[in-house]
Amino acid sequence: MIKRKAVKLLINDENNSHHAVISRLMKNAKRLECAVAFAKIKGLDSIMPGLELGLASGLKARIVVGLSFYLTDPGLLRTLFNLRERFKDNFRFYVSDSEATFHPKIYAISKNNRSTVLIGSANLTGGGMLGDGNYEASAQVDDPENKLFQAVVEHLDDLINCDEIVELTHAKLNDYERLHNICKMQQKLAKLRFDRMSQTPNAILETLQDFLAEMKRDSSENGFQIQVATRSKYQNTAAFEISALANVENIDSVSFLEHYERLIQCFHSGGLHRGKNIIAKNPLAFQNALKDLLKSKPESAQDAYEVLQGHFLDIPRAGINVLTEILHAIDRQKFVVMNQNAVSGLRLANYTNYPEKPSKSSVNAAMYADFCRDAAEVRDQLGLSDFTELDALFNYAYW
């Protein structure tokens, strides 16, 4: 007779729970494999009696707990650390040790030459095991040939071999506990501030001011001072390259690319290099756009946008990010870069009437002028000197 897997839905309700099923399955079990994103004392306490009894009776167990976002209780880590010391031959305990988020919820239990595997949403917490305020669901898979169980074992073995999960040490535990406590206190402060600011009319502006203050404290290459200095240097170079490109004689695709590549290296918008070869098929049209802009010297954002848009509509891949980067390079006081990051930045300031993904076809000259006006209001309220500084802040907040 062919053995078939039976699959059913496990939820936490008055008739059943993850705790009840796991505890029942651990009786006389031979092996337990558990991997969860995070864990808390109440969840562990719900299965601890069966786990200790099983280990004392020869159960081989391996538990892996994620440390991402500092959600796992340090006390639980200490409890499992001590449990490993008590049952050195039977119990292995690992924690995540990677920049990648560790997010599985797997409980695989083998007994009597067959296995049961739970895979779903339930972490090793009170909410996950007992349903304390949580809705949880798992697929409970009867695995008579142990194939799914073995796949779980091999997956965890691979993570160990790649050092994505490691055995917990005293030093790592103490360091995690320190950072966990800092994180918990910061979360409490953030909630208190949010509760206060949610009732404050100027809360959005205050939030951007906080981002700006944090960015100014940041001494890395992402910090305010370095970002503004770097952007200003590149902007001056971009203005020079725009003039040089506009004056290339007998321009063709090769000579266009030579100048255009230097130009887009000065721009902060990402992905511009992907369209360079397509734009290079229209070198004269692009050059005429620059000549027209430099000759007309438009004063308003609307007029400046109209000049370039009139040319760029017929040049594939010459998008709004290229268009407004050029305008911004010419005058950082008048013309703001309009791309997805900048639109998201203005949304932080509660200006929501712009396309989330702006394009040269969805944004006309009047809308761009409005965007520059609204950006100027935010810039002035934050005490920034130009749109270069504002764009740097928007990118810092966005990422």
C-alpha cells in the first residue's frame, strides 16, 4: 500500500492549539527539529515540560531561534543555553547570525518511523503556541516516509554549514541582551513620542526635522555634510558637462555617449545608465534640447520644464529623472529633482497630489512648477539652503 501524506489546517482555538499538538507529538518522540523567527518565555514554557522529559528519555532535539529585530527574549535564550549545558548529548541550540532576516516557523517531530511537520505562522511565543491575542495557522503534514522531515534537517544543516545560524555563546548572548534592552527602551520612547505627535498639527514637519537632525549626526558617507559636499561637487561638474555636450560639433552616437556617460555619473538618480544606448540613438535631438534650454534661459520652473519636455517626449528613455536632474544641475535654487524618491519625500511632508512614479508623460510643466513650489516650502521650513540639501534629506529618509 502506498503511504500518503495527510495535511490538515492547525489553528489555535478552544479545541486545539499548536502547544497541544506539539506537546502530544513530543511524547515518546525520537527527534525534534524546530526553527522559528523569534521566541518568548511564555511560548517556551508551554512546551518545556515535554521537551525536558523527552531529552531526559533520549529525544534528540535541535532548536534554532532568530535574533532579527531584537524580538526574541534574552531570558529565553539564557534558558535554552542552560538547557544545552544540561543535555549536551541530546540538545543543540542555534541562533541566526546573518544580515538576512531569519523568518521560518517549522516544527518537525519524528517518532515510530514516521514524522509530522508543522509549517505556518506560529512562532515559539504565547501568541504562536496558545493563541494569546494572535490568529495563527499552520499546515500539519503527516510525513510517513520522513521525506519532508529529512528536507527540514538538510535545510538546517546547510544553514549551519554556511554559518547563517551558529551556536549561542556567552559573549553573543550578553551582547544581544544589551542591544535588546536598548531597542526595547527606544521603542517605548518612540511610542510615547508618536502618541504625543499624533495629536500635534505640525507632527509631519517635526518628523522631517528629526530625520534631518539624525542625518546631521551621521558621520558616515550617508551623513548630511558629506552628502551635500559630494552632491555639490558633482552638480558643478554636471553643469560643465551639460554645456560641453550642447557644444559638441558634428555630434554622433559615439561622441554623444562620451559626454553623456560623464554627465549621468554626476546625477544622483539611479539606473540612468540603463537607457544611455537608447538615448544615444537620438544624439542631435538631445543636443538641441540642451541648446534650446541654455539659449532661452527660462526663469520659471514651468518654462524650463516645457523647453526640455518638448524635446524629450520624442526621445525614448530620456525620462523625467534625466530631465529634472539637468534642470537641477543648472540651478539648484529654482529646480528640484523629481523622481520616485523625491515624490516619496514630499509625501512625508503630506504633499500627496503627485504620481508615485512620475514620468515625462504623466507630469506636465504646470505640475512640475507646483512640485518645485511645494518642495520650496518644505525646504524653507526646514531651514535648508537649496534643493540639493532637500534632495539629500529625502533620499536619507526614503532609504
